[in-house]
Amino acid sequence: MNPRLTRGEYWLLARAVLYRMPLRLLSLPEGPPWNFNTIQETLNAESHGMSAAVLARTLVRMRQRGWIEVDRGIKPDSGSFDVDPQAMRAALAERGRLHEGPYYGLTPDGGMIWEQFARPRWPLFVEDEEDESAEGDGVSTRRVIVGDRAFFDRYMRAVRGEVAIEVGSEALIDVSDWKPAYWKTPLVGIRWDFRCRQRPIDPRYDCTRSSRLKGSWCEWI
């Protein structure tokens, strides 16, 4: 299988790899002027560059191919609906809060199409979630999941240099049902739960190391 994609098709697949996307966001204007009402500033990425008509036709075509699904909202039980180009243009033109309108997301087939072009290295993907409100007093709870053991060790060393980990708070757990992306088949991984607080920045230490490691799983995202 060797599909050919337009620039717009690839853009739409790549934007929704990790999170389902609100259709209203796709209709935000391009800059300049630069402000948080532009699509570039909102996504921190270049725009798709398609007109409203081309964008609607592209979304409908991708849905017909089984690459994406469109639903009525962010809730899991919102339900999908059939759309033609005219109805899609109307959905894209709806006004209101971005998160309250229809969403699109990848199907497993759409994810596989994206993978063939982007060549992601899922074992190097890092899921790193932090809850700063759970503990209070500057302490936060954090959960890290990585698929590759050697890469996990590298990431752990980087995090230990950036935060102070509370003694006795760490737990390492092997997981077999990890989904790094909502459309992805579950993978195995290593989960690291701990509590920590920020430490004073040491000028001798590279405090961007973990961020750089997090971005190494895919160059085309």
C-alpha cells in the first residue's frame, strides 16, 4: 500500500494524530497580523493553506476513504454524522467556542496512512502528565510512560536533573494496554509515577533535555 497524499490531506492527518481537532479551529484566519485568533498562533504551526471550499471537499473525501471520522462534539457519545461538501462548509463556518462544535479525528486506517509517511518511532514516544493541583505546597504528581526501556532510562535521568523527586513516592509499573494515541492499537510500556517539585535552575545543567527527548519520536508532526 503506497497512497499518495495532497499537502492538505497530510496536514489534516498530522494535526489530529494525538488529539481530535475541532472543525471551527480549521477556519481561523491566517496571520499576519499575529494574535491568538489566527490558526498559526493557536496551533503553533503553519496553516493548511486551503480555501473554505477546498478544505470542505478534502475533509469529506478523507471521511469517504475511511481516514477520518467526524462527530458532533467532544463527548465520546456525541455520535458521528454524514456530511457532504455543502454541509461540511456550513459546519466549518459555524461561530462559537472552538471546543463546542464538531470534531474530526483519525481512524485506525487514517493513522496507518499517516504512519507510512511520517515514520514515527512509537517506542520513543513519551507520555508525561503532571497534576500541579493534587498535592499543593509546590508539589505535583507526575506520570510518565515510555515504550522503550533504554530510552525510558535516558528520559528518567533527564527528569531527575530538572526536578526534585519526593523520597518514597516513586513507583515503576509495566503496562500492556498503553495507547499513545487514541486510534492506536495498545502497546506495552513502562510507567513511572512520582511526586516532585521544581528545583532552582542549575546553570551547569541543560534544563531542556527532557523536552528535546520528548520530540525525538517523530520528525514529521
